Amino acid sequence: GRHSPTGDRAARTPPTLAGGPKRRSARQTPRRVSRAETKPHMPFESFPPFAIIVGAITAMGGVQYLVHHAYEGKPKPVGADNFDRLLKYRDIRLKEEAKSGQPTL
């Protein structure tokens, strides 16, 4: 061609692109698959791992409760700080003083 330095464009174009994009026939178009035709999946497939995780966390809390109950004889108080522990030891000391009748230092 006069304006193209590489020559005639139609001669170098592959035959599939020469006529432009070809239109697909009705049989070549991918058909949509309805929900009824798809393979049904298990709706509760995430339940077993979830149950295992929740069960493990619950078991850890239960074991911790049983250990504290066996050690203390009652459930461990939540939020007990050093002041609460000192009061517990003071109460034990006062009970011992009341039994013996003599003050303990």
C-alpha cells in the first residue's frame, strides 16, 4: 500500500481475522446451567469443623473449671486480685484466733 510501509494488510492477516469476528452459531454459545442441574453440595459441610472447634474450646474451659474446683474446693472467683487474696488470708487468721482465743501475729 501507498501509506503502509509493510505492504498489503489483507495479505498478511490470518484467515480467521480477515472477515472480522465470526458470529457464533446457537449451538456454540455456552449455555447457562440452572441451579437445579448443578451438583447439590452439603449445606452443613462447615458444621463438623465448627463443632470440633467449639467443643475443644468448651472442653478447655471445663477442664480448667474442674482443676480449680478440685484445688480450691469451690469455683475460682473471677477477677480476684492481691487485695482479695490478702482478705482471704486475714479471714483464715481471724477464724484461727476465734478458735484458740489468742491473737496470732
